Amino acid sequence: MKILLDEMFAGLKEYFEALGYSVVTAQEVGLKSVKDREIVEYAKLHDLLLITQDAKPAELAELTGVKCVLVSKAMIAQVADTKIRELYL
């Protein structure tokens, strides 16, 4: 599976690659500071799964049939909570 990391997740590229994914970042493909629609259109055109923390591109992706994972703050808190409980409670 090929992944497009939205700007806020560019630093995770090496981690996803280590997990076996083919990854490009929004910055690498010239999508720095572009409109959300442009990021979604790029993902669709290149058959990429978009990973973002922004609700708007995730919603646009859903509307246009683009594969997308929205990493919300609630999701991050749940992961942290699970780890805290596992290790310290």
C-alpha cells in the first residue's frame, strides 16, 4: 500500500517505511500549504492512502472515495491511555 502523509505527519515517514509501506509526504510532492482539495485529488490520482489529522481533507476524501485515515486527537489520547493503563495502573 502506498501512503501520502499530510504535512503534520511528515516526520513519521521513516516509521511507516520501516513497517513496509511505500510513503511520500505532502512536502515531497509539492503539496506544502495547498488547499485540502488538492491533497485529496493528488491522493486519488496516484491511488494513495492519505493520513491526516485535519477533518476537512478526511471528509473530502470520504466524499470522493479516496482512502484516508484521520488520526484525531481523541485517537491519540486513547492510544496513550491504553499504554498508561498497561504500564502503570
